Amino acid sequence: MNAMQEKLFLELRQTKEEIEDSLKKKSKQSWLTGILKAELADINTAIQKFENGNFGQCEISGELIPEDLLNMLPTMRSIKDHDELEYYYKKPLSTAFL
């Protein structure tokens, strides 16, 4: 594991603990509960990939996902996920009218 991967692994484990604590403290289900559970599942998958030695490998093509993309979204499963990210980017208003 290189330094970048070690950092991401630690961040994923910390985020996992934070989400699990948050879910334990919730006294009732809310719209956020489903989002947290889905994120936790993605984090668990990424952690399992680290442990299996295939973190950063595209699940579709087997290619390595670029490190800059993994830094943005360490739970990314495929290169195709990158194409869908643009829907979540906040676009500045000034470019909307060009």
C-alpha cells in the first residue's frame, strides 16, 4: 500500500466509525438513515478491496482507476462512476448563461 492509499484507508475507517456511531445514536429512522446506510455499504466495500489487494481497480474493466479520482471519491467502483459525477458538481452561475 502506498502513502496515498494508506491515507485513504485510514480516512475510510474513520468515516465508517463516525457513520456507525451516528446510526447507533439515531432513535428513529429518517430520510438520512438510508443515505448513511448506503454510504456505509460503499465504505465497507472499499475497505474490503483494500484488504483483498484490489483497491482502485475498476470492477467493470479491471483497469486501475486514476489516483486523483480515488482521492475525490475513494468509494468509486468503476471508471464509469466518474462519468456520473458531473451530475453532482456544483456549477458556477456565471457559466450557466454562456
